[in-house]
Amino acid sequence: MSLKHVHIIFIIASMIISVWFGIWASDYYRHEKSVLYFALAALSFTAFAGLILYLRYFINKYRSKLS
């Protein structure tokens, strides 16, 4: 397995963790009504969106080098 494949696996793992953490923080926000948990959920979902964009960029860059 090449380093590029490992990098893609780590990006996907980070996406899963950020979604899980965002769901946890938003659920905790519903119970506690603390702005901190709302901010954590928002940052986590923003990180997830950024990781999606980064994964698309990385895969496109990897494919262009193969051609």
C-alpha cells in the first residue's frame, strides 16, 4: 500500500471522526444548551466539509499524475 493510499485512508478516518464528534456535540447541545457545544458541533461539521473538499482535491491531483 502506497503512502498516497494511506493518506486517503487517514482523510476518510478523520471525516468519520469529525462527523461522529459533531453529532455528539449537537446532541449534547440539545440537552445542555451551552454555546460551547454548539460551537464544537459547528466547527466539527465545518471540518467535515473541508475534509470532503480536500479529499476531492487530493484524489484529482493523484489521478492527474497517473495520466
